[in-house]
Amino acid sequence: MTAVVALQEAAEAYLVGFIENTNLCAIRERRVTIMPKDMQLARRIRDECV
């Protein structure tokens, strides 16, 4: 596995997890469309800088 492939897989795994968490935040608010506030909440839950 090359470094580029490893980087791509890591980035993809991060983004998939982030979007899944963002979608869960939207569903909790009884919405089907994600919004920036859902992304902010997902980042806060992951304990990332907002």
C-alpha cells in the first residue's frame, strides 16, 4: 500500500464517519437534510475544534 492510498483511505474513513454523525444530528432534529449546525454539533461531539 502506498502512502497516497493510505492517506486516501484515512480521509475517506474520516469523511464517512463525519457525515454519518452529521446525519444523525439532523435525524434527531426530525430533519432529513443536513445543515451547517448539524456539522458543528458533530464536530463538537467528536471533540474537534469548531
